[in-house]
Amino acid sequence: MELCLLRTYHSMGVNGVLLLDGRELCKTIELPWVQNTPRVSCIPEGRYVLRKKYSPKFEWHFELAKVLGRSAILLHPANDAARELKGCIAPVLEHTGEGKGTSSRMALERMKERLYPLLDKGHILQLTIKNKMK
């Protein structure tokens, strides 16, 4: 199964649209691009494996594997990238500004409903992140 995150870069944050097999699953928010600096930048464009993850803080969510120069890159709930993210990606239902959105927990639940059954059946989920303008 193929996931694609199409990003739009802004000075205050990154807004994206997450597609599953070409159909919108949800929108996303991230920190702005700051040369892949840990904890202050979004991650580089590229192709990553998406897997299930559990932590006491976020409970069940997602993690991106093997991000060059980074660790613990998660997809977890947040509605304001500048205040709530440290390099991770947050699913949202709507964008409200640069790196801002609404209903992140609901968007994450939507992702889990669609993607966890695929992962449970042994599918490998590849996420390709790229600039929407290219």
C-alpha cells in the first residue's frame, strides 16, 4: 500500500495532504523546514516505512522508520506544530493556518481505522513525502 504526503511549505510551518492510494486520508501539519535540524525542523522529503507505535504519552499512533539523522519521528495528535511538535507529523482534519489545524485526534483515529488493519495483515506501508509543487 502506498501513502503519499504532499507538502506545502510556509515560513511558520508545513501543511500537507496525506493520500492513501491517491485518495485523501487526512491533512497534516509539521514544523517548517530548517535543514533537518532535530526537534525544530520537519524531516526531509523521501520514502519511509510507516509502522504502529505505542507510548504512554500518545498511546497507539504511528512511527516513521529510518529517518536520516533523526530518531523517534512519530505521527501523533497536535493542532499547532510550533507549540506541540518537535519534528513529528500531526494528522488534522482541516488546516487553520501555517502549521496549524483542527481535530487532530479525530484525524489520527481515521488513520488508525484505515491503516492498522493493513499493518495487522502484514502489509508494509511506504510513505513518500514530497513537495506538492513539484
